[in-house]
Amino acid sequence: MNKRTLILLLILITLIVGAAIWWWLAPPLAEPTPAPIDPGQAFPVSPPLPPPAAGTTSLPSLPPPAHGSNPLPRGSSRLITLSERAVAGAAIISDRVLFLERDTGLIVEMDLADRARRELARLPIRAPIAEAILTLDAQKLSVWFSVITSGQKNYFSAALKFTATATPNLTLPEIESEPFGGAVQDIVLDPGRDRLFILERVGEETIGKVFDLKTQKSRLVFSSRANQWLAAWPEKNLIALTSKPAAEAAGYLYLLNLRNDDWQKILGGVNGLTTLVSPSGQKILYGRSGGRGLELGLYDRIRNETITLAVSTLPEKCVWSSDASTIYCAAPRSLPAAVYPNDWLAGEAVFDDLLWHINAATGVSRLIWADEPGLGDVINLLVAEGGKKFVFTDRLTNRLFLIGELTPPLSE
């Protein structure tokens, strides 16, 4: 090997070693910084809802919520379990909640502030209770409930009277129940809690009777050859009767005026119709089947006006404030593809709900619960403390929950 070749070889070795040392000691290249994520998320809404009847005046449809227009921060609300067992019914009594456990028959009173639990009585039952109506005052605890046996729903009533002179009872009282006679289909309690409306199948007809709890007397106020009705008692002199809903069938809402026992068709020809009448009887929140799922509207029967709402849900998941100025609705974060209301009523569609505040005068909606996870599939929504707290049942488990005081407090 000559001198020139040796020099070239040494230079090449030096370059290779130097490159290896630089690669080993050099700092790594910086990773690119990702673009910031916009936290604002708009929720999908239904298309505008047509008026319920010809000739009504429809207000412009509401726009979907804008990005950032619902600024409720995460973690600003509290979700509290009130019952570890399934419940058959619940009622708000002042600052307390009264509920009936489905499988034990226990009737429980719970303070909404400190959640102090007091067991009042027990129903001796042989089968789980399906649904129940409860009332409580200083003199009496009353409950009306249904039990399903062999596929048949049977209704019962029970009551426990309180006496000021009674000696303390160390054992939980058991209250005996009495069955309702006849083929009862539905029972609802009036707002004053002193009358029942009882729907009963008699031959080929369905009849409706008002039963006075004080006089123990009843009178016939309704009869129809149609036999699929859902009853509600929103105002002391008005009973609402809605045909059972189906997406493929036109539904109807009638109001029965107890002043003259006259009934009037309010809505008709609406597929999948479900309703929730205001405490004044003037406005009707109603849902219908639509091309994109659920559609919700607010009808003023005095003004003959309809407002379309931006919230997609069922009236069964809503509740009116006592002064009829506000509607609170649980609505799904995203609406599953399904046939509504059929699939939801059959339990085949399941929601994870948020909570909305709707102004009944303008139709403007505001999101007041957006926490992760959501509320579950809400039913039997109840308002407590003027809209500061809410009680509801989860449809999947039938357990009872409390939405604690919202922060910031709601204001109209």
C-alpha cells in the first residue's frame, strides 16, 4: 500500500468516526406541537316541528345551541343515589322525597338536605310492585300500586293513619292492601291529592270514573269504544287523555273538563304522539315521530300557536314547573337510530341524558347538566325546591337519584 492510499484511508476512517460521535451526542429533533382542540361542542337537534293542526300560527324554528352557548362547567352539579334498591314510585313532599321500594314493599321518607332516611311502613307483597302513587300528610299515608302476576296488572290501595296519642311502635307497621274491583287500566291522582281518576275496561268500552277520597264516592265522567288511553291530571278541573303512541299510528289528545264533563279534541292525526299538559292546562308539550327521530313542540291551545323546540326528547322525560313558566327536560346526548317512540317504550333504545331548562314563553332552551357521564335514561323527573334540585328514576335500574343544587343557581 503506497503512502497516498494510506492517507486517504485514514481520512475516511476519521470522517466515519466523527459522524458517529455527532449522531450520538446531538439533541433529538423537537416534535411538532399539536393544534389546540376547541372545547365547544354543539348538540344535534331535530328539524323544525310542523304545527299540530291546520290554521295554527307557527313561530320560527329555534337554532341549534351555538358553540360555547351553554357554559355550565364540568363538575358543577352533584348526582346522589337516594335508593340502592329499585323503586316503584316517588313523590316530592315539601323538602322530602317519599318512595316505595319495588321488591321489599318498604315505604321510605328521605330528607333532601341531609338524606336522613326514615322507614314509615311496609306493604306485605308477594310479587314486585310495578308502579305506585304515594301521598303523605300529618294524618295519613296513602299508596295506590299495581302488581303484575301471570302477565296481568292488578291494582291495590293501602293507607296508614297517624294518631297523636299513639304510643311509639318499635316495629315497622305493615299496612294491608285492598284490591280494586273491575278491570282497571290506569289510575292517576289529582293535583289536590283528594281525588282519583280510574280508567276501567267494561265490555267493549273503556270508562273513566272520578273517585272522591274524602266521601268515598265515584261518578262516571268518560266512556269510549277506543280502549288504549294514557291519562294525566294536570289541573284540578282538566283530565288529559292521550291515545297510546305508536310511530305508525296517528295519535290524539283530548281534554276532559270536569266542570261539565265535556271533552274536547286538542291534537289529532299526529304519528307517535305523546303529551305533557301544563299545570294551567293552557300549554301542551308534545312529541311526535319524525324523519330524523324525535321532534318536540309546544302548543298554546288558547292562542292557537306552536313553538318548535331545539331539544330532541320525549315528553315522558320532562316536567313542568309549578307556575308553568318553565319546562325541565332530560334529553339524550346523542339520539340512537331507532323507531320512536316505539323502541324507547319497549326498552330497545337506551339514552344517556343531559338536563335542559326550557322557557315556556319563548321556547329558548338552556343546558343545565352536561357532566360526563350523563344522567342515564331518565324517567319520572320531579322538581324540588323551585328548580334548585331534581329527583328522577333511572329506567334501566329503577333506582332513585337526586341532582343536587346546581351551580350557578338557575334564574329565569
